[in-house]
Amino acid sequence: MEVLHVTGEQLGRSQGEVHDGPLTFDLGNLLAWDASAVDAAALTANGTDPTCQRLAQSIFQSLAARLFSLPSEAVAVGRVAELPRPATVLPREKPIPKPRPPTKWEQFAQRKGIEKQKRSKVEWDESSQEWRRRYGYKRVNDETEVAVIEAKAGDLPGEDPFTKQRQDKKERAKKQQKQQLANVKAAVKAGGMAALPPTLRLAAALPEHGKGRPAKRKELHDELKSATKQAAVSTASMGKFDRMARGEKPEDRQVRGKQQKFAPVADKGGVEKQQQAKLVDRILSQNADDVADLSMAITRYEASARDERYRMKQKGHNKKGRVDRIDGSGGGSKPMGGGRSGGNKGRGASSSGGRKGK
């Protein structure tokens, strides 16, 4: 294989302005960045967008120059360069999927030390003297092709061996289906509904015919509608570019449940700044004991003062802190009701005394 170093000048391309600052390259991920501080004066003088565009253009030009310096080989569509191994570890977009819980057979094989061995798909059939498939159509040792079944000592008199053979096969199929259902239940219990394959999740939305009480027509309609909605949003575009069915509404294509929201790439509305400010305030409120919120302190002081005034009022104190005398004896201030009643009593006493004196 012939390996050549091809430059941009040999391909008839002129090299633009490269970046003059310190750059760090990761050609495996096609990354190049400058870790030095940004020139604030250039941003203010020339504008943010033109300065960032010029900086990105120069960094990309330096990255392209590094790519053209890699060894390349000729292919049908041109020349292809082999990239080195990536040096930067990038985070995953989705969480690591949970492992599927082992089945009962896998647990038994692990305890006994049984290792799974790959077998061939064909096997020699002694009856037909030819190679046949292990399973499926025209399989080896096919029971349905046997014309005569030898009687056994434990067979009941009058029992049809072919009928018994078909019944045994159905029993084995039912047992296998029961074991498979038990494995599915164990997987759901360990990893939730996400552990099920999409076909079983779709089948879980359909009614179980023949089990329990018979489903009503409205229940069948609702379950079928729910399964149709789930199937409509199960495509790669979440049903956005699929043709609408007759009677289907646009809101039926909306994905139900809580969705993860991502911050915008271009922070024009100050969303990122607000989130960072909230994060700083929460950290300071949790870890800094000497930071005091003035508005909260004033609110708490006013609330305690209102509680104190209400408590003093219940004990009979007025706004100046004096105790109101309700019985009319002695000095001190009296409430409005008490003074009015006391005056009426005094007038009544003087008038009655005047009559008696006359």
C-alpha cells in the first residue's frame, strides 16, 4: 500500500491565516482549542460576533493543516487519512443502560460452571441418511414424519400415541411460555419497564383476551387508541414526519410524560446567567454562615413584632404598654366602652340622688 503526504498546495488550495496562539489538538475527535484568556479589548473594539468568527476560522485553519499533514491513501472517492486514537474523553449523552438480569437457566449454568458452546445449524439424520437442520422445517428426527411409533410398557390401552405426542408438544410449549413470562416479570421487577423490548412494551398496552373479566367495548377502544399513540411516536422522528391517519389529531403525536429540557446553545435571553446566579445563591446560603439576607431579617423582625403586639393586646395592654382598667376603680386610662358605661352610671346616680334630696 502506497502512503503519501498530501498538502493543500498540491491539491490547489491556498492555506489561510492560521492561529498564532497556543493550541491543543485532538485529531481523533477533530478538536482544537486555545486555553488562553480571551482578548477583551478586541471584543469591545471589533464586536463579539466578528471577533469570535475570525478566531474560529483561524483555529479551524490550523486544524485543517494538521489533518493534511497526516499519512493518507488513495481510494475511489479521493484520499483518506487515518486519524489517531482520541485523547479527550467525552461524556455520554445517555446514561449507561442497566444490564439485563440473568434468567433461571443462566443462574443455574453459572452455579454449575456450564459454558455455552456454539453448535452447528445442521445435524446428520440417521433415518433419512442426510444432513438436516437442527430446528425448523425438515428438521432432524422430525416426529411428524414417523409413520410407526413403538409401544411402551407404560402406555395406556386404547391411547393414540400420535395424539399423545401432539399433546406433549403443546404442554412443552406452554411450559416454555410460562418460564419466559417469569423471566420477563423478573426483568421488569429489577429494571422497570425500560428493561422490556419495544415489542413487549407495545403488547403490554393491549388487553389480555380470554383472561379475567371480558373487556368492554369502550375499554377496548381506549386501549387500542393508547397503543396507536405509542406506535405513532415510536419512529426515529417521534412521528413528526409520518403521515397522519384519518381522524388523528396533531396533539395525539405529542409525547406524554416529563421530558428533559436542555439549555439553548446561544444564550440570548440570559438563561444561563440566571441559572448560574441561582446556583451561586444556593451554595452561599448553604455553606456561608456569615452571609445574611437583609430583606429576610427585616421580614422576620416585623413578624416577631406583630406577634408580640398581639400577645400584649390579649393580656389587656394598649399601644403604649399600659394596662387598661375595665372595672372603673382607681386611676389610669379606661377603654372607650368602659368610660361610656361609667358615665351613664354616674349620671343615673346623681339624678336619683337629686330626686331623693328633693
